[in-house]
Amino acid sequence: MTQKELHNQRLVKEAEQTVMRMNTRRHFLKESAMGLGALAFGSLFGSCSNTTAQSSSVVFDPAHPLMPKLPPFAAKAKSVIYLHMAGAPSQLELFDYKPELMKMDGQDCPPSLLEGKRFAFIRGVPKMLGPQAKFAQHGQSGLWVSEHMPHLSTVVDELCFLKGVTTDQFNHAPAQLMVHTGSARLGRPSLGAWTTYGLGTENQNLPGFVVLTSGGRNPDAGKSVWGSGFLPSVYQGVQCRSEGDPVLFIKDPDGMSRDLRKASIDAINQVNAEEYKAYNDPEILSRISQYEMAYKMQIAAPEVMNINNEPQYIHDMYGTKPGESCFANNVLLARKLVEKGVRFVQLFDWGWDSHGTDASLAIDLGFINKCRSVDKCITALLLDLKQRGLLEETLVVWGGEFGRTPMMENREGKQNPYKGRDHHTEAFTIWMAGAGIKKGFSYGETDEIGYSTISGKVEPYDVQATILQQLGFDHEKFTYEFQGRQFRLTDTRGKLINDILA
């Protein structure tokens, strides 16, 4: 036996001895005069807990938090792939065709569009900016798609556009939080966390909620957009990498066998189990579950997260780049994950903030490159899911956190050297596909220049309510008790978008 193996065995024995010592201390505290103090402390500790294991709609099993559960009613979707273009892509260069806006290109913005409005960067009187793309109708549905998405236009009959989405947040971080947690403030559970809380996961060797990022940065709101908030932390998203090991430190250290790793985890979780008996804190059970999940992922994750074993025609179809970190790789991984039973896969692609302050952010330069980087692989995802029979049970959602203005951005009253659009709250586009959503359908309409929603107005709460509906939940009844009241994803708002349901 090597020195390292002997050292690791000693560590396991020390952990077991720690458990015995803790039992001895607890026995002394409980049986002696100090026992009353221990009980008082335990009561105080429990009253400060931020979570409870109570819900009006879900039976929570703290010992097995990720076991698959049936929703309250028949669901169309078994899993969700959410594609978030962080920074907010311009709907006016993609899906919301406005020929009247082209006629106004270069003219001073009418005062009526500025009075009483708040913008992130527009100052003074900006110029109107016509669509920086050519549009055409596609498919049997005749839906409009720009030249920037030539591949996606071939599957437009699978898509359902929501063109009247609005929000009350015009800065990136709070707007992203609103879209994914139902609140512009930190602390609420994300949509993916709610989903895994309600449904568990079908693959007990993989997380129920996986997050993949690209573009070189996390979204502006940080990891809170895939956090668990006041739900037990076992439901938060697990961020994986598309290159190298999917999770850092997933491999056993040199000299440590898998049996020895299991023994060490068992010893650690024995300590955790004793802690839970003492304090009844559900977060301790989450910790136990996460240790066990990490052990299981050592075998399952490297296999499912490896795209090198995909056939060449799949790589050609998606435009993947094995060994690199890119959005196309993440999209292919999303298909592999839902195919293996992962419940919710969240993709964030950073770099869609089209202000025009430099070439990479220009609506007629960098924006076009971003479109090219996602167009082919998203189309491949839809086709791949469909041919595998997965699109009928997988809900695919695409969108950003808000829209873009029909006028050109200017800062301090000066035009930017490149063409760009400011943040816009009154209209943006989200599309959905699969899992009981209408195909080749467009819901909602903006005015003739794409400034305001004139019909089919919806909010992020409505989108969240509809996603939960397809997963088998009534958003008004799907709740979790926290600090004395029942909370839900949509809080006190939200309505089902019935018109887009097949």
C-alpha cells in the first residue's frame, strides 16, 4: 500500500472518530444540566431557518429531494431547455419586421417617443434607426425572419413567437432576475430550481438542473439567475463546463481509489446525519445529497458531457468545436442531457448588448457575428430533438431580458461611432417550441415602428406561468412556505398564455 493510500485511510478513520466524539459531547450536553441550554439553542437555531419543508402542492422528501415526482396534472413537457441570449438581442433585426421604421431611418426621433420615458443611455434627441437586416416570410406559416437567421428560418413552422413581451426593468441584472426568478431583487428561486423542486429528476446520477455558459462571461445578474433562493440548495443549478472536466475536481486524486472515496463520503455524511438529528436543518440534508451526487457524477458526467463520441454528421449539423468552449458545444450538450433525463438545462450566451459603442457591440457588425454563432446550432437542436422523438416532450425557450429601441442610442446627446440600440422595456420577442406549444404561430403585435406592444401584451410572469403549465403545474398553487407565507414563482401576478397552447 502506498503512502498516499495509508494517509487517506487515516483521514477516513479520523472522520469516524470525530462522529464518535460528537455523539459523546451531545450525550453529555443533553443529559447534564447543560442540556436545557442545548435545547434552547436548538429551538433558536430552528426559528432562524430560512426554509421549511412545507408546500401546498409538492410532497418534499428531505431524504430523497431529487427523486422523480409526478406533477399535479398531465404535463406536456418532461424537460426544458432555456436558451438565454444575455445582453438582450434586438427583435428589430431578427423577428419583428417593421418596414415603416425603415422609412424613418436617420430622422430625428419624435418627442412623443421620449417624453416621460426612461432609458439606460439615450440623452437628447436621438436619430431613428431602420432595420439593419433584410426580412422574408418563411415556411407554410409565412412568419417573418431576417437574413441573420438563415438556418432558423427553415424550421420556422416549429416555432411560436411572443412578440409583445414587456418588462419593467431596463438594466441587465434586475431584468435577468425578473425573467428567471420572477423578481428583480436577489433571493428568489430560479425557474430551473422550481422545476427540479416540483419534479425531481429522472436520472439520479446527474443533477436535475444543469447550467452551461458561453461568451466568456456569466450573465450580469451572476449565479443568482440559476440559484435556489429560499428553496433547499440541492435544487440550484449545477454549472458545468463544455471543455475539460465538466466539473472541477471530479476526478479522484492520485492514490485514492473509488472505494476509498466512497468510504470517505460515507464518513462525512455520517457526521452530517448526526448534525441533522440534532438541528433538523434541511440544508444539512441538501449537503448529504450533494456529496452523494458528486460521487455518482464521477461516472455519469464525463460520459454524457463528452461530445467527442458523437458521430461526425452531428458535429457538422451543430457546427460544434470539440475541445473548445462555445455555444454550439453547449447546445449539443443540452440535447445529450435531456436525453439522459436531466430536467432543466439553462444556457446563457453572453455578448448580445448591442449599444454600438464599439464594433463588437454594433448592430450592423458584432450583432451579426453573434447571430451566426447561434443560428446553425439552435436549428440543429430543434431538428435533432424532433428526429429523436424528444421535441414533443421537451420545451425549448429562446429570448433575452428586454428588447431594443427603434431609435439609435446616443450618450450625452452624441451619436455613437457605430450603430446601436438602447435597452427597451415596452416590446421584445421570445419564442418557444415543442411540448404542446402551437407551431408556426405568432402571438402579440407591436406598433408600426416596433416601439410599443399594441396587442397580446405579456410579462415575464406570464411566460413563467405558461412554462409551469406545460410541466404540469398551476402557477398559482405551486408554492413554498418561507418566513410565514406561501411564495410562488410568479408571486402575485402572472396569467396563462392560453392562445399559444396547442
